[in-house]
Amino acid sequence: MHRLINVIGEQGRSGEKFEHLDQAATVLEGYNVAFRTVEHRHYPNGLGYARWFYQGDDFPVLQCIWPDSEHRYPWHPEFNEVLAQRQPLLNDDTSWPFHEGKNLAAFTTRPVLESNLPILLVSHDEDGDWRFLCGTTNKPKDGRIVSLGCIFERDRTIAEVADLPEGWRAYRRSAKAEWRREKAEEDG
């Protein structure tokens, strides 16, 4: 853990910034780590020296959360229980529905972003990529990359499919219709 803290410190000195709900691939080789704001109620149990230094609790703290060997975080139902005991979550915020961080790159289309067309198809690819599509175009020139947080702000109904497993997709006929889920067919 000391190595992780040192890597994060070096990245901070180099200008890298991490925020609540971010994910980073540059901290732990081969894995993304997640960041969550530590709630003030947890300060007394683990931040004694920092509380003394800042003369109180008026300072922000981020918890760096590492995944298990299957790339799952503690909030995933199948997360390794031994690791969960070693890194208790210090933030109870459930407003973010996705397993991944808000800064994860996601794919969408120009009509979704520029014409406010509804998202009617969501896919969570085998490699972990998310796609949020309207079904009107599949032309490469219409493709756009946005953050997962940006697409969630645009259409919060996608929270209903945030638990979509990798290799699955969800679709609906209109913005008010219910999502239907299915395992995606292999490309081929």
C-alpha cells in the first residue's frame, strides 16, 4: 500500500488530479483504481495526525480503492470478501450507479449529444467499454467519446442499466419504455 500512496503522491506533484468518483489506470499496473471522498464521520478513526496538522476536520480526503483480481470493486456483489475487510469503504454515497468511474471514456453519437435524441441502446462490451446509442446512425463520423459522467448527466434513466454485465446490452423502444436486456451476440 505504501507503493500506491507514493505513486499517487508523485502523480499529484506532477499535476495529476483525482476527484470523487474518478477512476485511474496509472496507479496500479494492470488495474484501475477508484477514488471516493472520505466522509467526515470517518476522520477520527484514521486521520489523527492530519486532523492535528489542519487543526480540525476542514480538509478534503480521497480514498483510493483497489479492485480484486477480477477488476471488481468492493461495491460489486461478487467482490472478494477478504479484500473488502482490508479496505472498508469510507463513503456511503449511492448516487453514482455505475461500477466504473465517472471519468471513464464512453461511446455515443453526435445525434445523442447535439440533437438530444434519446438513448435507446446501451451495450457493455466484453472489454468493459460502454456504448450509449440512439439507433439512428452507425457511421464512424457520427461517433463521439464522452465521459460516463457526462452521458449520465444527459440521461439519468441509464442508471436503470448501470449494472449491465460485460457482454450484455439493453434496449428500449422510446425514452419512456422499459429497458429489455440480452446477452450480446459475438461479433462475427
